Amino acid sequence: MDGPSGSGKSSASKGVARALGLRYLDTGAMYRAMTWWMLRAGVPVEDAAEVAARAGDPKIESGTDPGAPTISVDGTDVSGPIRTREVTNAVSAVSSVPAVRERLVALQREIIGAGGIVVEGRDIGTVVAPGAEVKVYLTASEAVRAARRALELASDQTGDQAADQAATVTVTQAEQARRDRIDSTRAASPLAKAGDAIEIDSSELTLDEVIGAVLRLAEERRTNDLS
């Protein structure tokens, strides 16, 4: 499942995985984990050469339980830290570096290779797993995506920290547009809809409706394979 930030990929992918009894992988969390490590290590994230030189250093591990997905760096759980606004604003720069994508795509393919999985990201259907049985491109209007992301940023914080760091929808929409522009125009694996992907606009849909639509696509594919 591919699509821009705020389209609902994470919630929908986890819901589909649970419904089908499959594993789940959030590839975006892997890029966030790499970005978090770069920031902690003092690597200037806008310096592609420096980022590339350090891309092989951190050990990144992703759990695949859709009910309790995990992400760790060098044995440290970073599920919370990777969702900060600092990481969000730096992740596009880090993820656009070819050496970063090469390393993480290799890890993603290794996990996918075990079979039975729902994977979300920006280049899954086009680059990471072009042979996927079902490809979905999930999108939504800019305003809806920004509102969802602003709410998510606020919910990731607590107390005064939430009041200080929660982005307004307007600010979030501007930051999101910047990320979308970078992700869609980068040379290495840009955000794009696969030619054989089914597009779902979640702007006016509930989470259950999105999950239901994807499950129907999976059932149609299974039926076609059996016929």
C-alpha cells in the first residue's frame, strides 16, 4: 500500500493485516529510524555524502505484528522518538539518499520474502515489491491529510509538550506539501502510483470503509487466481 503522508496507510494496512492474519511492515518507520539515528549522531542530514557514508552504521530492526508493531535502532525502541516533528521534517532529506534506500530496500525485501505480509510505504508497488499480488495507492485531499497528521503529531506528545509541539493544520499542510514535493521528485524511488495499483481516495471514507475496500480487492484477487 503506497500513498502520501496522512492518507491513512498505517491504520488501514494494520487493519487489513489483522483481518487476513498477515504480518505488517511500516517501511516509513524504517526511514524515520535511520533519520533519528543520523540526527542523534550529529550527521548533517542535508549533506547527502555524509548521510550515505553513515547509512550502514545503525542496526535497524522492524517487528511485524500488526497489533503491536515495533522499530528499534541498535537495540533501542524508537517507536516514539521517530514520530517527533524534528524527524518528520528531516526524513525526506535522508530517505532521498540512494545509499539509504538501497540498504533499507534490501532489509524490506528480506522481511517480505518470508511471505504473508501487508507492506506500506511510498515505493512498495513500484520498486520494493513490484510483483505484489494486490497493490493499493491510498490518497486523500491535502486538507484532510494535513488535519490527520496534525492530530497524530499532537497525540504523540503529552501534557505541555503536546501544547508546545502540536502543529496547526496550516503549518502541517505546508510541511506536508514540502515532503510530498521532495518525495515525488527525488531521483531514487520517487513516490508514485504503480501502473497496476488500485487508487482509493480516503477523504470521505471511514477507516473501516477503507479496510473493507482493500479486503474486497484481496478477495477478488484470490477468486481470480482460483478461477
